[in-house]
Amino acid sequence: MTVDQERVERLTRELLDAIGEDPDRPGLKQTPARMGALYAEFFAGIGEDPAVHLERTISVSRGPAPDTLPSGAVLLRDIRFRSVCEHHLLPFAGVAHIAYLPGEQVVGLGALVKVVETLAARPQVQERLGEQVADTIDENLDTRGVLVVLDAAHGCVTMRGGRQPEASTLTLAARGAFTDPVARAELIALISPSIPTPHSEPRSAASGASGARGPRSGVHVTRPGGLE
């Protein structure tokens, strides 16, 4: 579905008029066009199928690197995302952490980022976004378990109502083996140090377990920089 930018522009003019502003004054004259372009970007995922990003998979045993068969989960941390809350049409933004326990097929790490971006580019609530990401991966990849953790600051909490600028929301969606709290405990431990406050940056990869594979953990940890 393509956003009707011309209609958004007309409605923005009406909105400005409704709040007592003059849409033709110099500071607001280009605002309707800007809002049309903004909504086209923010809601580009409406009607798009996130599963298309998972169509190209790699056979672990018969692929180009059969010696890299994962013995445990693959964890991609600190995927920056932003979406729009469907309750007040205010933004919420934060980081997503995705882990999956692969079977015979794995997927390029960049595909996981695109799944998040597609599902976030529509009116959302954080709880549903995490569940949709987990379902998309679970239903379209050969996995034995999926874990999706989202940590985000919401404009409807930080800028209105109670106005709590430091508040963030943490949600967790699990499928398969990771529905067992014991089974996902190691992943939660790896994710927890990297969960930022709303105004901080994620810790650098050099500061902890990122990129390291312990002799018993079998967990591959990756950050989204330089993804294929």
C-alpha cells in the first residue's frame, strides 16, 4: 500500500487550521508537504510482507562453509528501530535483540534487520511488534527456538501525560525452545548488559561478550554493523 501523500498534505492543513494556526504563514507553508513525505517514510511497511526477507537461506551442511555449523543460538543485538504508536501517533524508538536456534538453514543477518524495519514501519504497539517479529522468523525459518527482546522509549510516555523522560518499555516474545525460561537464561544474560537507557548508546562490542563464543555456550553474538 502506498501512502496518499496529497491527502496527508490536505489533512495537515486542516489540522493546523483546527488548532488555531495559519497554514500559510512562512514557518508552516511547507509543513503539509513535509508531513506527506514523513508519513510515506514512517508507514512504508503497511501491506508489505516481512517474510520476503527470509526467502534466501543458506544450507549449513551443504553451503559454502559447512564447518561453521552453529552448535547453539545466533544472537543479533542492538538493532536500532523506530515506529509510531497507533494510540497517539507519536514515535517510539529503541533497540531490538533477536536470537534463533537454527536447524539446517540459516539466513543472512541483514535479513533479520529488514524484518524488524518492515514490521516497525506501520502503526504499532511494542507488544505486538515483538510478537510479529518472532512469528515471522519462527514460521519462515528452520528454527528450533526464537527470542525477540525489544527495549524502547515511547513519546506518549516521555512527552505527554506523566512525562517520564527516562522511562523505557521492555518486551519479550519467545517461540519453541526459548519459551522455557531456563533455556533462554544465557541469552538474557548476554542481552542485559547491552540494553541502553533511553538516552545512552549501546555498549561497544569490545566491552563484553560480543563476538566471543565461549567453549560451552554455543552462542554466536553479532551486532548489526557491516551486515551483508
